Amino acid sequence: MILAGLRSLDSVSGSRYYAQLMEKLQTGSSEYISGRDSMLIDLSSWYKGSLAPKIETIQSAIENRHILTFRYYAPAGESERCIEPYYLVFRWSNWYVWGWCGDRKDYRLFKLNRMDQAAESDQSFVSRDAPIPDLSNEKIFPGGIKVKALFAPDVKWRLVEEFGPHCFTENDDGRLLFSADYTDRENLVTWLLTFGAKAEVLEPEDIRDAIRRIAEETIKLYQEE
């Protein structure tokens, strides 16, 4: 995790790394930066053209203690937001801003790729003693949907990459019995569909039914007259 905000980094080397990081981000560079002699970080992204201006705007708002405004797109719908920005967060290949949301009267984490029309306003704010966001898996991905599915052996690499080598057991027929807790129903269905016929949902039943309905609707779209 990279976390940048009002609190300074502890070491001189950390400060140099942070300055180098922000310089790359503000220019939208896709070049590598070196954190240590043996570590290279590539900041390139499919969204670097749109992310770099947002990051520069947010960083400026953080430094100037100015309210940040933006339009936000979430599963529940679109909304106009005004926040006191405190931290830029990079986690699992995604950028977020952590701040005090005036609408919710609480701290919130906003994903930059869901933001549009980000702007630094002229309205200043008195800095709060903002806590560092809780970015633990339990907080970001609290679970709640217990899913079991059978996967074809040739997608084992994806399960290992995304959930680790202990998320499945191998059946006698070679198929992989996958078990995990998932947070978001829509994201779960979307993820399972990326495997096509290489995944069969066993439970929960409503997820199995949802995928069946999507498959039937997809077949109808591609059926010839």
C-alpha cells in the first residue's frame, strides 16, 4: 500500500521516494520508479490519462486544505460529493481518496476511477485529526456471501492469483472445488461469468440461478433468426 497525505513520511529516503512518486503521477508518466535498488514500480495504467489529473487535483486540495468536489458513480447510483480530502491511497492496483464526507458526516474511501469532474474548490477547511483508513481485507472485503463452485483444472492459475493456493481442493475428476466469502453479489456474478463454461456454481442457489438466467438471455441474443 502507498498512502500519501497530510502526514509526512518518517524517513528522508521515504520523503525522496514520495516526491519521486508524485512527480511521476503528476506528469502521467508510465516509467518505472525505483523504491530501492532491488525494487521497481511501474505506475502505468489503462487509466493514466484520466488518473494523473485527478491525482494532481486531489493532492493540491490536500496540501491547500481545500474542499474537493466531484461526481461519484456507485452501485447505488450517481451523486455529487464534497469532501475534506486527507489521503491518497494506492491499494491493489487502484487509487482512492480518503476524506471526511459532508453528506455522510463520516470518513469515506472513494475510488478515483469512479470519480468525474474532480475539482479543488476555493472553500478551505480546518484540518481534522483524521485517522489513517482501515484498509484491512476484513474492512474492505467483509464477506457475507459464502460461495462454492467447481472450476476446470486449467484455470487453477487464476484462482491462485486472485485468492491464493488454499482457496480450493482438487476433486478426483480433476476439477477444483472453490470456497470463499464474497462481499458484493453483482461483482461475484460478473467474476464467475469471466470463466465461461469453466466454472459451475454450486451455492448459493440465487447466484446459480442468476448465472443461468444470464446464460439463457445471452443465448437468445446470439440465436439466428
